[in-house]
Amino acid sequence: MKRLSSTAAALPAIALITFMAACGGDDSPNNPPQPSAAAPSAAPTAPPPPSPSLPGQASCARIGLGTLNSNCPRSGAFHQAEVERAIDMVLQQKPHIIEDHPLGKRVRSPGQLLVGVIENLDRMGLCADFDGEEIQVKSSNALNDQYHLITSNFILRRGESMYRATCFPAAFPTPAPPLHPTPGCRLAPSRSLTCSRELPPRYLGDVDRAIAEVARQHPEVIDVNRVQPGTNFFKVLDNDRYFTLMVEKMKSYGYCAIYDGEELAVKTENGFNEQFDIWSGEGFARRGEGSYRSTCYPATF
């Protein structure tokens, strides 16, 4: 999955209601003031929609948008020291996402590393983002650096090798479509930076349980008597209804869930979500570890 950066956040409108006092006649005993009619009760104010939950937004919101018309030569890094320090902080904060490897330090969770680096840079007052391949860093809109932190073998880069280019003026962030709340979800909308496969998945047990319950409760949607050869995948009789019921079932377990047209996305927080491909091309409900596809940081919806 690819992700476009965004600093857009919706601000709730505030309704102001002015009440006018009614005045009676004179104050003489023969003409006592008449009680004013009771003012009608104001309609309940709807709660504001949740704000998007995205990492690194404080500094980016302060500095502002970049421009698409940038020149990006490899002219020398401006923020190398801060990026190195941000990486060191992540390794101290989340040592479990790194393991020793003959080629160096292997990153077990690219998403957690990248989000952690962005958040640490934000705390230093630097705006940072991930363009799908490289970390972008700026302290103003005059320029930004580009850093490639993880190799194709998931080995962590350190030193000068991770620096790629400097863009003049800063090339990020650029406007992106607004985020919309998910119906039935108590969490704010979110947008992922990166997705990768991390084992074991945390939500697989509940996804499998949901498939089994939907099959038992809706024989008109899933035929448990027809199984794909060599698997425990039940035959799906009504694809659209199956996806709708799976979303509803996951919500009944306390998850936020959507079907994005290809995968079931579920989350219980905005730090991450997991993606599941619950339908095989042969028309059966895919189950087990093979249904798990990726974990996205932050949550992708």
C-alpha cells in the first residue's frame, strides 16, 4: 500500500446562540410586570467529529506545506545528526523491533521504526514524513532531506549511506484528501505510512472466529458442507453479504472494521491495523494464517 502525506485536519464549528430578555410594563402595583415567555430549549449540540490521528503533525502543521516544483540533488545532508538521534531513541524505546543479523540490524517491524523516527523528529521540532520509500525531514520550507532507512532485506541503514538527496525548496507535505470517520467506529480516522507482514498477527483468532460464526448463523451466505479441496475454506454463496456480515461481526467484538474492496481491515486503536484477505479467488472463505496480509502503521483507516 502506498500512502500520501497530509496535514489536513478538520476543525469543528462552534454555534453561538444569543438570548434576548423580554421586558414587561411599568413597575406600579396595578400593572405588575408580566412574566416573559420561556425561551425555547436549544437543540442538543452534536459532538464534534474526531480529529485525525497522524504522527508528526505538530511540527508539520507549524511549518506548512511544501511544493511539487523542487530540485533534489545529492548535495549534502542537513539533518543527519537529528535522524541518527531519532533512530537511537526508537531502538531504546522499542528494542523488540530489531534483531541481530549477519548483515547488521534487521528491522522486524518497519512500520514501528518509521513511525517512531517521525514522532521523535517531531518532538525535536522537525517536520518528518514517509513517501513510501524514504523519510523526509525539514525544519523550514527552504529545503528538506531524504533518507532511506531500511534496505530491501530489512536491514537498518546507519551513517552516510542512508542519506539520499536534499530538495530545494521543501517538497513535502503536499495536500491530500480529507480523512472521513468510519461509521460505527469510536476512533478518529487515520492514514497509514507503511504496511508490512509481521508474524504472528494479533487479530487472526477473532477473524477466524467471525468467519465460523457467520457460517453457522447464515447458511444462505456460506455453505459449510462445501469445502475447497485441501483446505478448511467454506464455500461463499453471496460475496457482498459475506463481506458485510464480516464487518458487522468484527464490530460486535469491539473492533473498528471496513472492507476496502480487497481486504478486511480491523483495528482497536489508531497505532496500527491488520489487513486480511478473507476470500479466495475460487469463491471460498479464506481462513487461517494465510488470510493475514499485513500490519499497517498507523492504522490505514
